Amino acid sequence: MKQDDLAGLSKEQRILRVLRKVLANIVKDATPPPGRPHPLQESTIHDIRDLFGLIAEREAELAEQAGLNRNEKPYYADEPQNSK
């Protein structure tokens, strides 16, 4: 994650973003090819899903507190904007 992506965010928001990214990378690295058994226990997979949910909930709460639109999506700088 580039430092520019974290500029202007609170410390808690930065922690949540990095945590989500690291957790997603762990899941990608641990995911076996199709047809192979998963190295993680089912309870661990459930806990990871719960953690992603908690991160998303807290990010939404922080966005709401900051008055941000929770439906904002990332876009490229050269992408035309629909809002006027």
C-alpha cells in the first residue's frame, strides 16, 4: 500500500486499511489450488470472515462520523466523473 493512499486518514483508519490488506494477502497466500485441501481449519476461516466483517463495520462507522458517503468507490484520476 502506497503512503499516498493513507494520507489524510486517522491513525485508526490507517491501521484498519493495513490490517485488511495484510489479512487479505495471508488469505491469498494460504488458499490452495482448486481440488486441494485447505491448510486452515474451518474455525480459522470463520474467524477470518468475522474479522473482515468487523473491519468493514468500523470503517463504515468512521466514514459516517467523518460525514463521508459510505458508497464511495475508488476511481482512477483520469476517469471521467459522473457528478456535476
